Amino acid sequence: MLSFLGNDNLARTVSAAFPIPVTMAGSSGPQAVVGNVNSGAADSGAPVKVGAIYRNAGSGTALGNRTDLLADQYGNLRASVTGAVMSGSDAYSNASFVGLGYNNNTAQLAAPILAGNLLFNGASWDRARGSTIGAFVVQKGGASMATGQVAVTTSATLVVPARAGRQRVTLTPTTSIAYCVGNSDVTAATGGFVPAGASVTLETAAAVYVAGVAAVTISFIELF
């Protein structure tokens, strides 16, 4: 057990309460404590243990001032990862995002951190959203409905025109006659056959044509 003579001329045992006093010979001012190798040189020696201060908010230190390290209530070092503030648009380049730096503190161009629902299109980053050329995610059941009845002949007859955002359309004959569904070139011999009197529901945004085996009136219910 190490003991020493304190400033009060009493014998003291080294402890947290009674550390060994040290006087730097040949100097009356504070002495700098530095590492044993310069920055950028090969590592050598034992590391210096450092501590941090627990705060639940930043200290508001002025730009360029020296500051203490901050920790949370569990002793974990507090740090912030920041990057560019993005506006609501598309086609952000990789250079718009800053990853966690390494390799001499160079910011790495990698997948963005918490990028706010952005998707890579092969060249840049776009906002994630539904398809703009077909059906996309909307509230179940559709927000609007359209109905009608169309007199159909044995030739291709337009029942419902194309509608972007349509969820589904249901076709029902008003009489017990079979019919075929398809594009503008549909015939009673080549289209999608629907038995006499039966209904059919199509999930498409395209125009729907019908050709009857005989003349028939088709009622439709369209959800979009």
C-alpha cells in the first residue's frame, strides 16, 4: 500500500480522496498532457481514458469553441448524423446523401440513412409512390363509383372507356345471353367468354369492349 506525506504533514494512503500531489519541476504554469505519437503516425502506447458529461439537451456551444463530450443517462456517447435537407422532388443524385464517414473521414456515397421513402431508379433517387400508369394503392372499395348500361351488338362495343386509377369494373347482362370481353378487336368467337346471364369483374384501368353472341344490354359498375 502506497503512502505519502500530505500538505498537512500527515501520512496519507493513496486513494481517490488523497491522490499523490505532483509538482512539475522548472515550471509554474499548467502543463499540457499530450499523446506519445503525432496525428497520422503509427499507433503506439496505451490509450488515454476519457469521460463525457450527461446532458439531456445540447450545451449550445458557439461555433469553433472547445466542448465536452456528451453522454446519455446510460453512459452511451451522444452523436448526431446529419445530411442535406431534401425538398419534395425526384431525381436526387448519390452525392445528395451523406453516409457515415470512414477512410480518412471521407463521406461515403452509399444507401442513404433514413432517406424518407426514396427508391433508387438505377441512376438517381425518386420518391416512393404508386404507379402512375395503372392501378395503385388507394382506399379499399374506391372513393368514387360510376354506373351505366350499354346496348351491345355482336361486334366490339365500348362499354367503359379507359380510366387511370380504376380499381375494378363489374359487367352484368340484363338478359340471359352469353358475351365475350376483350379489347377493341374482340369478337363473339375470340374474346373472353362469359356464360349466359353471368357477371364478370375486371381489375383493369384499360378500356373494356364487349361483343355479344346476340344483341344484349350490359350493365356496369365501376369503382375508382
